[in-house]
Amino acid sequence: MTTLGMATFLLDIGRSLREAFFMFWETLWALVLGFTLSGVVQAFISKETMQQQLGTRRPLAIIRAAGYGMVSSSCSYAASAMSKSLFKKGANFITSIVFMVAATNLVVELGLVLLVLMGWQFMVAEFVGGPIMILLLALGGGLLLTGPIVLLARRHLNREEGHGHAEEPVSQERQDELERTPFREKLRSPAALSDAANYAVADVTMLRKELIIGYLVAGFLAVFVPTSLWNAVFLHGHGGWTVLENAFVGPLIAVVSWVCSIGNVPLAAALWSGGISFGGVIAFIFADLIAMPLILIYAKFYGWKVTLRLVGLLYIVMVLAGLATELIFREFHAVPQTRPLTIGPSHFSWNYTSYLNILFVVVACVVWWLAKNRARFGGGKGYAIDPVCAMQVRTLDAPRSTTYDATQYYFCSDRCGERFEENPLEFLKRRSTTPEGAQGTASQERDPVCGMTVDPEHAAAQRVHGDIAYFFCSDNCATRFEANPSEFLAPSP
């Protein structure tokens, strides 16, 4: 490569990184708002209630599954694990899949990022096409996911779950207390808010790789992929054939992209800029659930025979939902008529985006501070941090748990649990203190008054002194400590 060629290549690399950064800048405030709201609803919504109400495929159960999915984590891996857990605990198979679809395609953070990065039409299309996809899934599921297939899925799942990884519910009292508390009271509770903040921080931590890959790949596509290649992949100027071909190709790109969750929105923006049809890009956005990593997870849960039917059904309903959405938007003349030459801005400017970003950076700092100091506010009871992906999970309904070195660890999905079991030290070395995801002997505290060993999960009382949380075996010990902390914290003679 000549010096001029190398310089041109490096210049294009820089342009790609600039495109990626400004796409991130355009969506920063929306990401913070979306993850914060998601953390609130995850902390306050009862999953046991979900399981009790999703046992059939009746319309009301389908609607409830979609509603519960909308207020859950947008992470595709977490959604697939939660769907599996619901099915295992008695939810109808198709209804549990509806939950998974809604959790990844009808969540607020996805809508906000679509609004900011691609325009209001795409945000509206999410909430138009999503219900269409769910309706088609409910109808088509009865044809492809029949009784024998569902029984096969349950048997395979039970075999997988029977290998010594049963769930071990703990802190039922704390969970019941939180779910009985009125919503308005939770919003005024520092403990509940700190739990919600930790959900938000944990979700961002878990999805950071997906987001980074999504923005970087979108930036490189915008700079390095020529228009001629997009024209070769997507038909243009063939009327109905163009719409049909683009809708069928869009989800196939999602399969090989290996990018899930919100990370595929920047890719969708790059595809839209490259020439894919409106219905094709909507089908691509919906298709994060058939990215190759998710297909392998379904096979682990339910076996390949069930997985091939499930993925085939999801692919068809994604294509049809994309086509139906485009037809509806064409009827109302709402399909965008222009395509951006660049996906994001090319320089900083003082506009509403900059002001919102500054505001929500402050919000993000407050959320992070609440999460890191939740012990001071009495939060964290009944929760654990997945030591692999750093997602916050309820110990009561964690999809997987395992014991290592007399300590219990909880995981957001079987995928994380398996990675931990293959090499626990790899993930434990990342933490300089006892993992938040642990439950066991390492999590015991000592009552500073009487010297009794206390489990923080079930401590009778807790007090904060000098930014340190202390746990007590009884209210009497806590009262004595409050009266004169130095008496019990002074070094022994």
C-alpha cells in the first residue's frame, strides 16, 4: 500500500470513529432516560405476578405478556432467560415468547433511540409493527409450536435444569415487602430508588459491548461501504418486489451481524442511509432476537428441533410485520421520503441535543451515585450482581445460580452461568472485594455491639455511621450503637 493509500485509509478510519461518536452523542440523553426508566419498573414489578398470569394463550394473557415485556430489561439475553424462566414455572410457551418479543421491541429506551437517531416515523413504526408481530406470533404459534413440540421443549429444558443448577430463592420477605409497598411510596424510598438505580447501571454495564459494537460497526458501514454494494444487496426501483425483497433480506443481515438489543439501531440507521426500504429496516430492527448468539441460546434451552421452528416462526412474523408496517405508513403517506447522507452530525453545536445531554449526564451521575451507595440507603436486599455481565438480578427469581468456594452466585442467564462455571477465577479476579453477586459465608457481617455473626439479607436492623453500613442482630443492639457508636468501634485495648 502506498503512502497516499495508507493516509487515505487512516483518514477513513478517523471518519468512521467520528461518525460512531456523533451517533452516540445524538442518542446519549435518550439512553440515560430509557435505562433509568427501565431500572425503575424492573425494581418495582413483581415477576411472580407475571408467572401466575401467563399460564394460557388467551388474548388477555398475550396482552399481559406484552405489557410485562414492555417494562422489562431491553437486553436480548436477559429477555430470553426470563422467557425461559417463565415457561419453566408454568407460563404458556407462546405467551412466554411474546414476553421476550415485547421486552426487546416495545421498550421505551428503544423508542427513544429510534426517535433521536432515525426520526419519529421509526419510533412510531416500533409501536405499530410490534403489536402486529405479537398478533402474528400468537396466531402462528398455534400452528408451528404445537403441543408435542412444546412438550419436547419442556423436556429438554427440564433435562438442562436438572444438572445441579436449580434456583434457590432467598429474601422472600424483602421481595414481598417491596411488592406490597405502594408505587408512590417506592418513589419516595431511598432504598427502592437505589435498587432501581442499580438496575439501570447494571443494564448499561451488561449492554456496553453491544452498544459499542453497534455504534462502531454503523460508523464503519457509513464510511467504508459504497453505494454500489448497498444497491447490490437491496433491490431498487422494482415496486412491490423491492419492498418484498428488502423485508426478507433485513432480518438475514441481523442473523449474521451478531449484534443484539439496542446495539442494532445504529446499524439500522446505516442500512436506511444505504438504501434499504422502510419495511426492510423495521424488519431488521425487530430481528435482534434471531441474531446468531440468540439462536445458539434457544438451542441450549429447548433443543434444535424446537429452535428451528421457533426461529423460522420469528423470521416470518418479523418479515410480515415489516411489510405490514410499510403498507400502513404508505396509506397515511408517512414513509420518510429522504435519506440522510450522514447518520449523525459532523461537529458539536449548541442545540437541544447538547443541552439535554448535559442535563442527563447529571442524571446519570446521580443514578450512578445512588447505585454505588445503596447500602447506605438500605437497598440491595434480595438482589445480586451477575459476576459475568454485571447485570442486577433478583435472587428470588434468578434464571441460574451456582455455588463456588462456599459462596452462592446468581446469574441473569444460563449463558453467564456456564461461562462462570468454566473459569470462576477469571470473573472473580475482576472484583477486589466480595462480589455483590454472592450469597454465603463471605457475605456475613458482625454485630459491632454483641459480636454476633449476622446475615445482611436477614439482619434485624441496619445503621450507617461514617459512610459505613453496620448490621445488627436486634433493634436493641442497633439502639445502643446509635447512642454511642464510638463505644463499640473503638479499638480493643
